[in-house]
Amino acid sequence: MVAPPRHAKVKKGMKKRAATSRTSMKTRVRKITKRRPRSVPKNFQKKKIQEYVKTGIEGLDQLLDKGIPRGSSVIIAGGAGSGKTIMCLQTIYNAAKDGKKVLYMSFEETEERLLDHMKAFGWDVAKLPNRKDFVVKMCSIYDITRLLEAMMAKAEGDLMIDINPIMIPKGFKPDIVVIDSVTAIASAFQGKDTYRSYIENLFRYLQREGVTSFMITETEEVPTVFSPTGVEEFLADGVIVLYSLRKGDIRQNAIEVLKLRGASHMKKVVAMRVVSGVGIEVYPEQEVFGDIK
Ligand SMILES: Nc1ncnc2c1ncn2[C@@H]1O[C@H](COP(=O)(O)OP(=O)(O)OP(=O)(O)O)[C@@H](O)[C@H]1O
Ligand SMILES: [Mg+2]
């Protein structure tokens, strides 16, 4: 008689136990390898570190606390001569000094004029670490109209996501864009609906590209609506208002950070001034005399 193979002598229960212990070992190994090392916080990889953009204007940065969350779109609203252009030029000059790439889109003033204006305040683009990082682009209403036609043609089939709605020069990837002004763009559109679809696309585009933007809007001296249709201020992440207040014969400029998503900021109207050779100065502790309703 042939002897049975050795393993046949192993009792059923023993086999099962061995199999079970093999499985649990596998599971344990898997569990151990899956487990995170204790020193790494749970959401370490998921959590994005929020970066902030500073304006470099001391008093304004105090109002803004940590700064403007990178990638935000911020409306800069104010009446004629309230300092919108100067404030934005000063901010992007400071950013360019810090190595950021900036683009200023102007519909009203030429590049030459703007650069001369800046020089008068001591902001000489020739002195920047990289002159090519500071781009001023003069745009015409016709350019925008042409663009609109292209967008409308594209809209027939698809979302207009691959249209660059502000004609950022090819090959230039700005960190900050200023649009001076959204009000000028709005005036190029005949119908409100076409402008709305354009502006929604513009916000979407800037958000997708992660660009921090300042969109200038022309308003009343003491505005209650901060954009051409009143919708833009809801689409925007932030609204900064420049007031021109009057008491008797005297006018005083004031500034307020009205809203800024995802950031803490001071909620008060404070005095500001355009100072020759210096630029915008903001006084966070100084009350203003006018009534703002
Ligand atoms: N060199 C300077 N020194 C002092 N103040 C100046 C100087 N240049 C301009 N300003 C002040 O700044 C104001 C203009 O600022 P800015 O051009 O930024 O205004 P704005 O809000 O862009 O005006 P607009 O709506 O006309 O475009 C002037 O009305 C003047 O009061
Ligand atoms: Mg201006």
C-alpha cells in the first residue's frame, strides 16, 4: 500500500487556521503600508497653501490684513479722478519689483502716457529687475467688438472656454492683470445680454488661469452700485471702493474694502490721498468727514 502524501495528514481545522493567518497577515501588511506616518497631518497633500497678493501700499495692506487671495478678481470702483488708475499702477509696479509678471490693459490712455505718469511718481519701469514682466497694452473698443464676434461664432457649438477674452499677449503668463476699465468694455456692447455673457466668460477665464485681476469700474462719486450692470460685483471676489466725499468747499478721498472673499479685512471707510511723487497713501486710523449712505 502506498502511503498517503504528507500534507494529506494535516487536519482540516489546521489547514483553515493556516489559511486564515496567511490572509490576516496580508491584510495587516496592507494596513501597515496604507497607514500614514504619524508626523504627517491628515490633509497634508489635499490642503493648498493660500497665497496672498500685497498691494505694497502700506495703509491699504493694513486694511487687507493678509492681502488679496491669489487668483481673486477685484473690482476697483470709483468716480472720475478718484485715483483708480494710480492705485492699480502703484500695485502692479510694486508686484513687478517683487518679480511678478503684470499686465495693464488700457482702453483710454496710451502706454507712453501711463509710463510717463508712473515716472512722475518715481515708478520707473526701466529700473525693474525684468522690464519685460511689466506689459501695458492699449486696447480699442474695435478689438473688443471683433473679439465678441469671434466669441459669438464659437458659442454656437460649445462653451467659449478657449477664447482669451482680454487678448493677453501670446506667450505672456501674467500673475496680475488690470483692466482699465470694465465700464469702457461695457460701452462697446449694444445689448446687455451679450455684455453679460462676455463678462461672465471673462471672470471664468481669469479664475481658470489663476490670474489675480483688478477690474476698474467708473461709478458715481459716492457709489451704491459698483459696476456697469450691478452684476459684476457679485461675480467678483472683491470690491474696493474709492470715494470722493464733499463737505462744503472741501473734497476728501476715502477708500473702503467692501468685500473680499476668503480673507479678513477691515470694514471701514478711511481717508486716502494722492501724494505728489509718492502715490496713494491710505490712513487706516483716520476717519472721514462725509456721510456715506
Ligand atoms: N502727480 C500728482 N500728484 C498729486 N496728485 C495727483 C498727481 N497726478 C494725479 N493726481 C490726482 O489723482 C487724480 C487722478 O488719479 P487717477 O488718474 O488715478 O484717477 P482715476 O480714478 O483713474 O480717474 P478717471 O476716472 O478719470 O480715469 C487727479 O484727479 C489728481 O487729483
Ligand atoms: Mg483712470
